[in-house]
Amino acid sequence: MPELAPAYDPSKVEDRLYRQWTERGDYQANPASAQPAFSIVIPPPNVTGILTLGHVLNNTIQDILARRARLLGQEVLWLPGTDHAGIATQTVVERALKKEGKIKHRDDLGREEFLKQVWQWKEKHGGIIIQQLKKLGASCDWSRERFTMDPAYSACVQQVFVDLHKKGLIYRGRRMVNWCPVSRTALSDEEVIMKEQRGHLWHFRVAVQGEKDRFLTIATTRPETIPGDTAIAVHPKDPRYASLIGKFALRPLPPEQPESLRRIPIVGDEHVEMEFGTGVLKVTPAHDPADFAIGQRHQLPAIEVIDESGHMNAAAGEKLAGLDRIKARATAAEQLQELGCLEKEEAYTNQVGYSERADVPVEPRLSEQWFLKYPSAEKSREVIASGKMRFFPDRWTKVYDHWMGNLQDWCISRQLWWGHRIPVWYRAKEIRCQVDSPGEGWTQDPDVLDTWFSSWLWPFATMGWPAKTPELKKFYPTTDLVTGPDIIFFWVARMIMAGFEYMGELPFRNVYFTGLIRDAKGRKLSKSLGNSPDPLDLISKYGADGLRFGLLRIAPQGVDIRYDEKQIEEGRNFANKLWNACRFRQQQGPCDSQADPTKHPRTPFSDHLLAELDALEKELEKMYANYEFSQIAQALYGFVWDEFCARFIETAKASG
């Protein structure tokens, strides 16, 4: 064996060893093995994604679990894959086509041609993150890589939709949704990012009909929606306004409408906070979720004044119609001023929901969508409460239980082209829900399913369900799941429900939630702030092991992490320390493989080291049981650096 170099160079070691291990099939799972099973499915990154420090932390922990299980003699399946990421991928491709001058909008190509472009893009650019995970050293079974738009996986998704529809759990209805006026689709809550916005608060007056010189003052951040107001609400116990309940007020906009159309009722509703603002609320059922609920309680009409593109429609009045909603805000305020209704305007800061992909304010909008009543909810709630499934840290148990006790029906349809198309067919007044076309003359629903509707099937759909495959028999339910707490409801809870509904048991036994990685100032890492390092640059500089070990040491269970590159450098130094320890041993010459180690003379130093090693082993077992990975890294670091290298090896050097 050639002598090891004086210093460790990861670039000459990591790629070579990883290639050997993967080509040899060391990470491939064998469903026919008699060994006990350990399985874990990777949280599928977006097919458009690139490696982040969050991915590094998450996959390092998964890798620790998988590699340790192999060392314990278990048959390990670490199943990788990617998510088609409906709106993210469609946005990326549409933006690229616009930049190339090929389209102004996807409608210019039509659905079929646009999807061809998306698939071409996916084949050329998609899956980069998989290659980056290999660079990180992830010991996945790459022979079983899955993609949520694979034909077999797509068939699973559509079959589940048909089944839930037949059970009466999926229905179509007109409800309030988050709407992106750029992508022109409904959005899920996790696709909405709350941002602090500096704007204005306008106080305007409305006249109470039949009450001479009686006015109500209302404060709003959105005067452009006044034409859509269909009531004014006050708290029924508010002594200032209770006597007005049942009377009417005159909406000021649009002013050209006759008084009979601007006449709206004053209703009493306990949703109104007496202490907030003036205690008077304008009710716009078509453009605000809380107002929609009030409208439902009082049977109010819903007047839409903003269209799907974010522009004001004809119902908004002559001066507002056709304007972008943001520009219409200032115009509506000017109208109030001209009418003598505006009392004051003041600076105001509030939290506004933005579309994650389009980076524009979302529009609460009434829309015809498909909804799901969650299946197997009680079993899924009980499995955590009873301790049959464990969360690490345990504090997320209460958060999960609270959400499961307040479930709202899930809006599962999206107005996109890239994704799993809804298997519902129409002909005249006939409707059929089935995977394949009923025949000539039938038209398929144009919507696709929310991306989460495919990923909630991930633990079993990736293993060949609905067929009773050897993989399912051997590796389901999976052992562990590593993910972030930000998707505890959108993914984790839904996977649990799907697991009970279609497999009759939980999908995993333990869930480990990682913390959020922040910079030294406590800010979330982001490209816009310039504080988010490229993991590949760090691997090039410090090696994959240096990055993984250094990051793990500063990542206590479930706690937000303060990133510090010095710790990554420490990780590289630790790898170098191990290298030099091996180099020192190599320099001592080969050992006698036939020698009896029990008869070799021992010293107080070796006895001390073995005692420390024995204590460390017991300590590590407890830490692994509690998923205390940062503490494990620190304990190993301390033993290797201080006990083994600084004391034992240095003593051996000194003794000749």
C-alpha cells in the first residue's frame, strides 16, 4: 500500500471512493434479504432545485441513519427522487421561453406544445440536484430513483383521486382561495410568503341611510375593493353601533351607480373587533377570506371587482375598470377625496402575502376548485398522541395535534399545465371521474393537481403501489423521516393520512425535524441577501466530509442554526486529523494478523483509552436513540481529537 500523503486532500479521495462504492452496488437494497429492514425516503427536492445548506443538513442526517443501519447489519433502502414542482417548474420554463422571445404567454404555444417544452427542459436541466447529492456523498439506492411525473407514479396519483372521489371525499365548489394573478392559479398556503409592506391606511365615511348627518368611519388598506362591498359589519354588542344593525348605508364607489345599487346592509357579527380601529368593518365577500365567512353567515352577495389577471373589471366602475389593482388603489383614494368621503390617509405597515414564485401580492379570490375532505384523520391524529409515531423534538407533537384538530378541506386543483391532470371528464351535462377517457366527445378537466397531492403518496407510491411489490413487503412502513417543520402540515401530516388510507398503517415510525439555518446575524440565508454560500464551493474548499461534519456540529436538534464557515473549516481539520492518525499507524508497519490481541502487553495509556472508548460507545447509543446528531458529532470529535490523537498517539510517539 502506498504511503499516505502528508496532508489530506479530499478531491483525491472522495470522488474516487464514492464511485467505487456506487459501481460496486454497495447502496442497493435487496428486498429478498433475510436481514431486518431499515428504510427511509428522501424528501423529494424540486426538479428545478439546486443544493442548499438546508439540503446538506437534511441529507447528511439521512445518510448517518442509513450508514449506521448498514453497520448494524440491516438491509437498507434509502430511496431518492425528485418532485415535478408544478408551479415552480412551469414558471421557470415560461420565463425562459419569454426571454428567448418565443412567447409572451404560454397560451401562445397551447397546452400540448408547451408541455413538450417543459419535458425538453426537464431532460436537459432537471435533476441537477441529484448529481449534487452524489457529490455530497449521499448513499442512496440510485437504481430506484423516482420522479413524481413517471408514468407509474402518475397512474398512482390519478387512481387515488378517482378512489377518493368515489368515496365522496373529493368535491368541486366555489370557495375563497389564494390566487396568483401572474401565474393565474390558486396557490397553497406554503406557496404564499408573508412580507412586511409599507403602505397606507385610508379612513373614509359612509352615510347611514335614513339617519340625517349620521356617518360611519371605516379604515381600509384596499380602497380599490370598495365597489365590491356588500355590507358593513359591527359587533352586535358595541354600544356605539348596535342600534344601526338592520339599517343600510351607502357605499361611495362607484359614484356613477344609482343609490339603489350602492345601498348595503349594516350587519352585526362577532368577528368584528370593537377595540380595533373604528370598530366598523367593510365586508367584501369576493376578495377577503374573513369577509367571505361573514358573507356566508349573513347570506350576502359576492361582487367580484378584480379579475384573474389582477385588473379591475367593469363592476369596479368607470374610473377603475381596466386598471391594475395596485394602480387602482391610488385612483380609488383620489375618488374618495373628490367625493368628500376621505377623512384622512396615514402611513401603515402590515404583513402581506406574496406569491413565492411570481413575487407579487396574492389576491384572495372566489374560484371554482376541487377540494378534498381529509381521509383517515382520526387514526392519523391518534398515532402521534399515543406515541406509536415519535417526533423529534417532541414539542412538534402539540403543534401537529392542534392542526389535526382543526382541519380545513384541502384545495387540490391548480390552473396550470405542468402536473397531474385531474381525471374528470365532461360531455354536455355528464361528468365522469376515471383515469382514461370515456371515449369520443369527452373533454378532460383542464386543471392539474396540487404538487402535494402527488408527494403525499411518496412513501408507498415510490415502492410500486398499488402492486404488492417485494419492496413494499420488505420496506414499508419506512423507519425514519427527516424534514423541516415548515411542511409538517403540508407534507408530513398528509403522508400519515395517505399511509393509513391506502396501506392501513403509518408510513414511518420516527420524524426528525431539522432547524432553519441562519447567518451570524440571525437572518435567514437567501441569495438576495448574499449570505447563502454555495455548498459546492464549500465542498471544493473543505471536502464533502468537512462540510457535513462541520455543519452537523452546530445543528442541535430542532434548533435554528447560526452558520459559521469556521466550523466547516474545523470539519476539514478533523478529517485531516483522522488522515494523519491513519498515516502514523501506517508508518508503524503491518500488524501480525495471527497475533492474539489479548496477550499483547497493555499500558495504562491503552487501558485508559479503551475505557474511554467503552464509555463513548454507551453514550453514543443513547444519543442515537434520541436523534441527538450534533451531540454525537461533538462526542466523536472530542474523543478522536483529545483522547486518541492528542494523548494516546502523542504518547506513543514520545515512547518511540
